[in-house]
Amino acid sequence: MAILSLKMVKQHIADETKEDKFKRIAEARVNKLLKQFSTLRNCANHRVYSYNDLQVNKIFKALEEELKLTRQFFVNNKGKSRGIKL
């Protein structure tokens, strides 16, 4: 019966549009990231951890750079195929 269920899931996924697939995957990935941010916030507890401003700045610089890069991919790749134009 589990095999039948797996086949039904694969069939459902095979029938989904690109937009539906994007929504499904992006939503799951964003929710996973939000949960990780929540976990990172726990590190701000001075009763449990010791850190300095330099360490905090390094963390947020890395996160901000990655977020900026990810946004650029979304903005720059709108409907564009890879390749060159001569």
C-alpha cells in the first residue's frame, strides 16, 4: 500500500505546474530558513553564551551577503536563459 501511495505522490508532483512546484519548494525552504533563524536567536542568550560585537558583525555580514546574492539571482534571472548575446 505504501508503494501505491508513493506512486500517487509522484503522479501528483509530475502533474504540477512550474509555478506550483516553485511555491511548494520555496515555501518549504523559506520555512526551514526561518526556523534556523529562530534557532540562531537562541545564541543571543548571554546566560548561556559569550560573544563579542566582532563575532556578531561577522555573522550578520555573512547572512546579509548571502541574502543579497540570493535576491540578485531572483532579479537577474527573470525569464532569462543562460547564454550570450552577440
